[in-house]
Amino acid sequence: MTDKTILKIEGLSKYYPGVKAIDHLSMEFREGEVHALLGENGAGKSTLIKCIAGAIHPDEGIIEISGEKFTSLTPQQAKEKGVQVIYQEFNLVPQMSCAENVYLNERTSGLIVNTKERSQKAKKIFEDLGVDVDPDREVGSYTPAYMQIVEIAKAVSRNVRILIMDEPTAPLTVNEVGLLFRIVKQLKEQGVTIIYISHRIEELFEIGDRVSVMRDGQYVKTLNIGETNRKELVDLMVGRELTESYPSRKVDLGEEVLRVEKFTGNGVEDINFTLHKGEILGFGGLVGAGRTELMNVIYGANKLESGQLYLEGKPVRIKDTADALARGIGMIPEDRKRTGVFLRMSIRWNTVISAIKRISRFGIVNRKKEQEIADYYIERLRIRTPSPDQLAGNLSGGNQQKVVLAKTMAANTRVIIFDEPTRGVDVGAKQEIYQLMNQLVEEGHSILMVSSDMPELLGMSDRIVVICEGRQAGIVPKEEFSQAHILDLASGTN
């Protein structure tokens, strides 16, 4: 890292109706550094990187790249200045080869593309990055970690100088995170500036040089990573002191509300457990162990081949997700943007869609009841929005998660499945979600929670069911909780 400034932001502002997305923001980034960008969901991080990348135009301020000043950039101008962004949703065509994706939209001098030459060039980039990627293999056949490497290779092919990475480790396993960090350090040594956005604060101490904190669209502070700690960063992010990572609750577990016996199907086999009223039953295991697959069977999204589900002691057969909702089982899915929330519809519409039959008569929706339901859940779940008519896609990740919860609760559910409840959610929003989960069980709901966040799994669960390669490895009571014990079961070593 040098002291040379490659990117400077001066007085940048972007306004939307009722919202200051970024407000007179000023900060700078140095050449060849990993500069972490921290802030709660809604702090303005995404708006800032979109301004730098030319995806949106700021209303005020200056963006200076390598000494050249812009009031706004086009995407092409940003790329010509060496700016590349890897978003959480990869910009790849799954059916095309890795090489084709690396050189996607590349301008060629002739009408005919030399596929062999392109493949060789892509192979050289992968070799330079120290990874074994087949340039001729379909990119969709690779894991998210290797898809991300293809995105990095694409940036390298375009002479990247400023690489912005948005939540790069969210879909990765522990080993894959190590591979990503090695590549990031390699790019840094080559003089590339990495702007690294992550809610996993612990990662920043391993990979970062400096960290800038944003709050409510404004710049708060820049610190050297070696001169700060997790607590200071969290306090700067939320503007208040967070005392408890996992809020305590006092709930006496009640009668059995759900029982699974010899469940087999969708990649899982012979699963057995019970869920009690007021309980948060956690599900641990390695990525790909089959936890989400199990939840999808319970929720009726995938077929049960054999076994039996009981609700309040009575055997039931869930036909589909609509049947599950009708029987009081709701699900907050792992991928909220793809399967949980309708991004192009309003908060009001998202909230009442699961209760539409209840508030309709002869096919006509009672608008008063619709408004009452939306207003109730916006207030109860503290969804931050200027209006119920705001599109769900314009909300932060934490608020989108609350909209999915509102939709599920509006269906009068008794059992709620939370699949990775705080993935991609900032530390302040995590606290709110944990408190909401506690409120739900205190009110008599029951929760099945899948989590790959070990502290979250240990901190929020009453018991933990561990899944290993599609089979049940054990059920761990609260008094036997330990990270080592859960990992032993999850890896099949116990």
C-alpha cells in the first residue's frame, strides 16, 4: 500500500423521494490497499459504489479517479478508469463457458471471435491467479466461489485498478474464504485497490488495511485496521452501544407442535425430531449438508418420499407451500431476493399477499383491511420506509428480511422456518431480527432456524439438530453446546 490517493469522493449526495441515500459524503482510497467499507443496511454503501461505477448519477459532489474529476460517470467511463464491481448477484451467464464470461461484451476488431485464443488468454489469467479453472467449462457448473473467481478474472482482463467487492464471502465455505483472501492479497500486491464491503467484521482484521464507517448516508470515520477493534467499529456503525450479541429470553417450552419421523426426500434421509411451543430449534451442519433441503420438504416446496409429519400430534401430508401456509407453517427463505420478496412490488402488497383470501370477498380486496395489515407490520417490525407503497427492492437487506417476516406472520403462522435469518444483514439489523424472533416465541410461536453462523446458532437455539451429508448426526441440548462439539458432528468425526 502507498500513500497515493487513487479515488477521492468530495461532498457526494444522492437523494430519493423521502430518503437521503448519501449526504455530502467525503472520503478517499489509496492505491494498493484493501479498504473496508462498513455500515448498517441503509447506510448508503450500495448507493456510493453505484455512483463510483457509473450505475447511478449523484445529485451533488465530485468523484476523482487518478486525478481526473467527474460530477458523474457513465458505466463505460468508470470501466475505462479501471473501476470494476463484483456484486452479490454475479453478472455471469451460467450456460456460457468461463472464457466466454471473462471476455463477455469485449470489443473485437473483426466479425469472427477466435475462441481458441480467448480460451488461452483466460487460462493464463486463471493460472496467474493460482487457481485451477477450466476456461471451456460452463461457469454455471462451478460453485459460487469459482464463479466469483471468474468475475475477478473478468476484472483483471479489463485492467482493473479499483475493484469493489460487495459481500464477497457471503456464499462461501471456510476453505473458499481462504482462497478468496489469497487472491485479494495477490491483487493488492499488484497495486490494485480493493474496496471491500462486508458485514462480517471479523474478516476485516484478516484482510483489511483501513476501514471507513458510514451511517445514515454520511461519513463517520476512517481507521487503520490495526488500531481498532470490533466493539469500536460496531458502535460507530450503529451510533449506539450494543450490549448483548444475543438477547436473552425467558420462555417455558410448551407442548409438542411439530414432529418429524423418518423423513426421507430431496437429499435427506431418516430425519427425526420434535419442535415444542416457544422453542427455537437450530439446525447446524456444513454448507451442502441438506438443512435447506430438509426445510423445503417440511414447507412443501419439495417432495417427501417417505416418513411422516405431525402437527399438534396429528399426521398431515403437506401438498405444497400454499397448503403449508394454510396449516400454519411459514418460511423465511435463504435467498430472500429470489424466493422471499417480490422486489418490484410494494411493501403493502408483499405483506398482505399471503392473507389475501382472508381480506377478500367475491374476489374484491378490502382496501381498508389491506392498509391496516400493512401499517401494523411496518410498525411492529420497525420496517424503515417513507411509505407502505415503497417498492421492496428499494429497501435495505435487513428491511427486506422484515418484509418477508411480515408476509409470513400475516398468514397466521404458528411454526416459522428461518433459513439463514441474518445472512447479508448488518449488525444492528441482526439485533432487531433476534429480538423479533424472541418476541415470536414468547408469544407462543415456534421456530426452526437454519444457520451457518456458529455464534448465532449457539446463541439463539434451545436445542440444535446437526445434519451431516443428508443424515441426522445428533441432537444437542443447550447444556452441551460448544462450537467444537457441533463441528465434530457436522463433519462426521464424532
